[in-house]
Amino acid sequence: MEQLKRSDYPEERIKRLFSGVPFFNEVLRADQGQFDQLMDLCELLEAESGEQVIRQGETDRNLYFLLRGQLAVMANNGDGPDQVLNYISPGEILGMLSMIRGTPRSASIQVDESSREAILARLDFLHFSNINDFSVFSLETMLAFYRMVVHNIRWTLEVNRMQDPVHELVGELRKVPLYTGPKGTGEELQSLHEQAHALADLLCRWNEMSQ
């Protein structure tokens, strides 16, 4: 992948690129300064058709947002060529479980051959890992980030539940509590942080049982 120069992208083009990702839109609406901080810390990457952007087995704590193009999630069972498991469209997020759990990537992801190129944003989880540190991002931005994480993982688990309503982990999913206290507080952030880790662990167990 090639890292793109931010200086080659005017501010309005940057906003258009990120407009398909709800997390960035929420931060932009709430605080232009926090959005600018996000942009300073995000790396813009370009990958060519067929190029891998994530390799199975590698470990890193980066979160990726697909801004343009289409990606293919690949799996290799060792008996033949890689098979496409599913596709990732603009606005979607990849690398969520590895980011939260610090575990190796479970699948390879490459630019789909139907796309000439793909543009992604890469964000280091380090900036969000300490929920008591607001030196870089405000409480509001941290909340937006963890709401995004929890929503995405819980949504995947709910899809799994609908497809297999008698799965033995359905009961575990129901035990992960929803936050019902006052919004916009450190208490909510702590709850979201705990939910993110609990749901990520649960989804990994579900995936392992489905292999």
C-alpha cells in the first residue's frame, strides 16, 4: 500500500472521502477541532486491485476504514486457492477484533478485482486505548469511538444470532449488559469499554466454533 500525502487533498475532498463513515461525521458535527485532530492522526492509504491490505496471522492494533473501492475478505483452508468469504464496501470498518483484543488477524483482506483501487484510512488504537486519558481526544470523541465499536460488534453478533438462534453462545450474548445510565459521562465510557471487550471475546469464540 502507498501512503498518500494529505497535502494533495483539499479539506473539502477529505470531508467527502470520510463522509461515508458515521463515526467521522459524528465527530465533525460535534467539534471541528477534534475532527482535525483525527485527520492529523489518520493515515490515508491507497492499494491497487488485487493487493492485500491485511494479512492473516499478522498482529497490529490499527483500525481501518474503507473510504473508496471494494475489498474482499479471503480464507484459505490449505487445500486450494483462497476463497472469498464476503465483501467490504465504502464506509465499513475492518480490523475491529484484532484492534480490541491484540490478537492476530483471522483473515486476509485484499482489494477486490472489480475495483481499480481502494482508499483506506488507518487509525492507531493507541490513541483510544486509555479511556482515562483525554489529552488527545475529548470525552465526547472517545464516547463516539466506543459507541461505534460496540455497535459494530454487537450488530455482527445479532446477525449471527438470527442465523442460528439456538447457538450455545446466544445466552452469553444476552448476559452482556446494555448501558442504561446517564449519557455523555465517564460512566458510560467505562461501560462501553467493558462491553467492547466482552463482545469481542464472544464474537471470537463464535467464529472459532463456526470453523
